[in-house]
Amino acid sequence: MTGICKKVLSQENRATIIRNLWVGLNPSLAKTVPGVACYFVSLSQVKRLYGGEVSGLAAILLGAVARIITAAVVQPFSLIKTRYESGRFGYRSIAGAVKSVTSEDRIRGLYRGFLPTLFRDAPFSGIYLAAYMGIKQNLFSQRQDTIQATAVSGSVAGLVAATVTHPADVVKTRIQVEGSGGNVFRDLYRREGMSVFWAGFVPRTLRRTLVSATAWLVYEEIKKAAEHRNTQSIVDRK
């Protein structure tokens, strides 16, 4: 991580340094914003369909199902974001990136690396939801609705889930950037050893932990505000 920071910051002027730190912002926003919204909508619906108490194995399964639905929707943006950040393709806009990818491999090109994405995202969301709910219920049993409980539970759950799924993230990134085929896991292991599957662990873990904790904090606060407003409306009507 230190080497990457030095490379990014080793530019001639301050403007270039700042610009490098925000490479890929547009595709990242295009993926993250609708992705977060789609995930919470999907999760709410699968929880409603499930109907029972969500904990343990049920939380893992529901979280995974919601993420599979979301991954199918945002996968093209995930591909563009990964390629943008790699700096190998010289994309100037999201539209230009989509045109470049589809000209090579049509619509199928936008779903390159989709299976490794599922192997990463479905377990991540399942583990995250189970850990998040478990931590809240056990460590904050008397104050689960506080901001502190949500922030701590979200951060720890993100750390656990990101650690478990990091090797799948490495495989997914290599496929999307290099267009690798065949048994990517085996080929990477033979060429670079087991350590390759933990490349980029620190920055990815920090990012996923902060993004997930922030998303859940915003979601919980919005949900509480909506529930309070609905309750107040019922009281006022009486």
C-alpha cells in the first residue's frame, strides 16, 4: 500500500496529485449509489418474503440473495470502475468505456468477471449481514438503535466479511483488467504464489469497511426517521 501511495503522489504538481487520487470517481459513483439503493431494496423485499426471524444462517442466505440481485444490476458499472482505476485503457468517459467494451465483446463483455464477482459479493453480504446483526444483538442488546451501535457493528462486520472474501476479489479484478480465461485461481497461484491472493488487502478492506458501515448507518437512520414519521402520522390522525 505504501508503494502505491508513493507512485500516485510522485507527480510534478499538486493538481496532478489531487487528480490521481480521484481517478475513477464517476464510474465508482455510478456503481456505488444505485448499487447501495438496489441492495437495500432487494434486502427489504427478500426479508419480507422470508417472513421469519432473520438471524444466523437465514441472515447469511438473505444477504447473499439480495447481493446476487444487486450484482446482476450493477456488474457493468463494476467492470468499468475496475478498468478505469487500472489506468490501462485510457477511458475518457463512462459512455466511451461502455462503447469500447461492447465493441470488443458486445454486451457479454460488460459481464466479464461476473461469476467471481458473485463468489465475492454473495458471501460478503451474507457474512456481513449475519455478523452485523449478531454484533448488534450481543454487544448492544440494550441500545441497538444508537449511531454508535450501528457504526461499530458495521465496521467490525465489514472487516470480517472483507477478509474472508478478499481472494475472490483479486481473481475478479484480474479477469476484468487482464481478460484472463481458464482457471484463473490456479494460474495465479502457479505464477505468483499464494501471496497474490492477498494483494491490495489493506486498501480494499479499509474501503469496504468504511463504505459498508456508512451505508448501513445512513440506511438505519433513514429507516428510523421514516418509522417515526409514520408513527407520528398515525397519532395525529387519531
